[in-house]
Amino acid sequence: MQQLSFLPGEMTPGERSLIQRALKTLDRHLHEPGVAFTSTRA
């Protein structure tokens, strides 16, 4: 199994932008009121 590396020097610009986009999307969803993911304290 290939281990993913999050060291900036070992990622292509495409991989970096993909991760940034994913983090922004996740962050936006996490801050939406009334949206419960897997939290049991919602």
C-alpha cells in the first residue's frame, strides 16, 4: 500500500490544489448551521 505524503515538496501543484479545494469544501460544510456529520453532540 502506498503511503500518502503531505510534505509540500513531494506533491505536485495539482495535488496541492486538489487538497486545498477539498479542505475548503469540508470547512464550508462544517460551518453550515444545522448540518450534523458524525458528531453525537449535535
